[in-house]
Amino acid sequence: MKTINRIFLLLATFCAAVACSDDDTELTIYSLKFEPGSINLGVGESRRLVPISDPPVDGIQYEWKSVDERIATVDAAGLVTGVSAGSTEIRAFYGDNRMARCLVSVVENTSSLPDPTPALAADLSQELIFSSNQLAYKGTVMQCFDFYDENGYIYYTQCAADSQTGNRWLVVLGRQKRNEAPSDDYMRLQWFGHGTVVVAEKADDGDYVWVASNGTISGSDYTNNLTFSRIKYQKGAVLSHYGGDTFYLSRYVDAAGTAWDVRDVQPAVDFVNRRLLIGCRTNDMRHNVVYDLDDVLALENEQVEVTRTWGGELAAEGQTTQQTETTTLQARNLNRLTPLGSFRLPSYLDTGQTDQPYSYSHQGHAIWGDYVYWYEGNAIQKSGELYDGSIAYVAVFDYTGKQVCPRTRVAACSDFPNMSTLLDSKDCYCEGEGIQIKQGSKFYVGIATHTSAASSNRLATILQYECAVK
């Protein structure tokens, strides 16, 4: 099917790419791009961009556009000038169907840029790792994903309503191999949380998944958990609240000696470099706390208390009423450890302004070596036309919160024409859902997609990018 799609794409591209030059000769352009796909400038600094066409043609007249002229401007010859600190996109158009994009990050002065400057690759990868409507529960989107082998199982979470228990946020933990037929290979995790982050682990005795547990309700959502669990994957199993090895975090102390009481703990693991990243929250901040994984696993289990409120979301339909209970359970208590590092970002502000850092919903976090990857974005939909306004960003930090890669608009959402082509859809809803780092040079972003707001044809999509941060 993918081969057939590419044939149609090639034919469509050929038909759409024919245009006339000033001397009425036909000029065929199959694609445009910039190399590199992203640049850094200081305020007041200029750099000329030159699109690369396929086939190569000299003397093409392009139409130029800056998405945000408050950040950078571009003239008719492709000269880009930094105006103020921030990130924007410069585009070069040829006709109605060909466009090249370059992500431009502007800083106050070039001395603040690392040397050499690490960068996130801006171009949408044509390597569609996984795209499927084979999700176990139709009509709900993927919340996160992970895998330890691209050709093996891809694990993913969904949140689904379960009328039997009254749980609107039942976490469906499923797995799927690329290009396989739909299956019923999933577990159900009742009242675990939201499934915001999931980690897949290969062990000698089978596959394990790390996920938030002991969710407690806030409104109709489960967000205030203080634990996460490492559970063995067992097809068809149903677990309630938590299971397997459980880890507890309610407080940490930062390098300045300040103690922070946190909630909504979400684990990310780098098994190669032995790091554990906990994303968690206070009322107005998102916290990122890094631990040595071996120190965490060396902790002995001890008794901890968790208070959880669950159920009742579907009480109007005669289902389970809401309950609150304080439970003593065995867990490894991370409160006893000193973090390797920590930093905080402003919580979701919903300003609707792309120049406001970290103003969109948290969509996932990951860790590799010395770096923390932060993923944010909002769902965007546009009907009847290709849409270039969707929102997804990745930024990279060290353990102290120093930004080592600019906040970069990720092409998985912002390159809507390519996304639509890959998914065979002209009208497409996109929302960032999950991020993973592999081998230190590849990162994968999850995109929840479907063809309309009410569509049950929802896809779990994972796209691959290159990253220069080692």
C-alpha cells in the first residue's frame, strides 16, 4: 500500500510541478529545500538563504516569507536578518506547490550561542516509522509510545472510557508491530493515571513498561499521582491503581537547597547512560528532576502512603461512585535521594503566542546522557485546505536548565503538506503526543492524527528526526 501511495505521490508531484518561466519554456521542479534546515543568528545579523531545487536550476525567482517578522525578516533576495530573540520560520515559494522551509533561531548576541551550535534537524523525515489505525480502542488517540527495536513491538498508551467501572481515563497499554494486522494485544490499567509518558524495557524474563500509577482524579482527569510502576507486559491483563515494582516521589531538594513538594510524576529512562528523568508539577511550574538510575534501583522497598480519589466520572450513567482512600504500599522512595540535577519551566500558560516559551501543553519529555528533551504543543485542525499553523516544539536542556538547543518548531506538525501526503489525508487533525531519544542522535516524536474532530479513524503516528546533540 505504501508503494502504491508513493507512485500516486510521484505522479501528483510531477503534474503539480510544471510551471512556465518568463520565456514560456516549461520548468519542472519536484522539490525545494534548504541545507541546513535550520540556522542561528544574532540580533542584527544577516545571512542569505539559497533554496536547493530538484532538479538544480539557476535563476529561479522565489517568493519569500517570514512567519514572524518580529523575530526575523527576509527580503526578495533571501537575505534573512535577526530582529529579536526567538524562533521563526523562513519560507521560499515557487509557484503554488513548492516550498522550502528554514527554522531560524535568533539570540541577543552570537556569543551566547554554543560553539559549535547543536541543532535539531528541522526537516520532516520521510521515514514514517509507524502509522496505523490499529489502536485497540477506536476513537481515542495515542498518548505516548516507546520501543527498544524499530522492527519489534511499539508500545503505546491510550485513555479510554470504561463504562463497566465508570473510569473515563482507563489507560489502555497496547503493543503493535509495524505493518501488522489489528490485534487485541493490550492490557488495561484502571485508575493508573493519564499515560502521558511510557517507557519500554527489554529484560531477560520478558518486556516491561514504566508508566505513572495510583492516579488520583482532578476534575475528570487523573493527574496528581505520586508513584510510577514498572510492570511486566502481559496480554489481556487488568491491573488496578498500580502493579509490579513501584517508585514514589513527593518531594525533592534542588541544588540551592530549596525543597519542592511535587505531584503528577512521569518517568523517562535512558538505559544506556543509566539516567532516570522525572517530570512532575507544582501549581505554576513543570519540574524536571534527574537521578542516577542505578541509585534508584538500589533503594530498598519501604512503606509509603498514597491517598487517591477515583471513579464517579460516569456516575450519571449509574456507574461506580467516586471513592477516596489512603493506602499503604511498598515502593522505592526517591525522596531519599539527591538528584543529579533539576530545573523548572513555567507551566502551561495557554497564551496562544508562539513567542512565549513553554506556553503550550506539555506533550512529553525524554532523556539521553547529559540532556533533557522537552516536547510541547497544541492540537490544531483546519478543514478543506493544507494548513501550516499547527503547533509543536522541542527544546533541549542540560540538567541545570541551561538551554543547549533553541526551542524549535518541529516539522511533524508544522510541515502540514508533507504530513498530509504521508497520511493520505487532506484534512487532518494533529497533536503532539510523546517523544523518545535513541542512540543519542535520533529522536522520535509521536503525533495523534485523525481526519476530522469526530473521526474514529485515529492514527498513531511516529516520525523520525536527526539530532546533533550527542
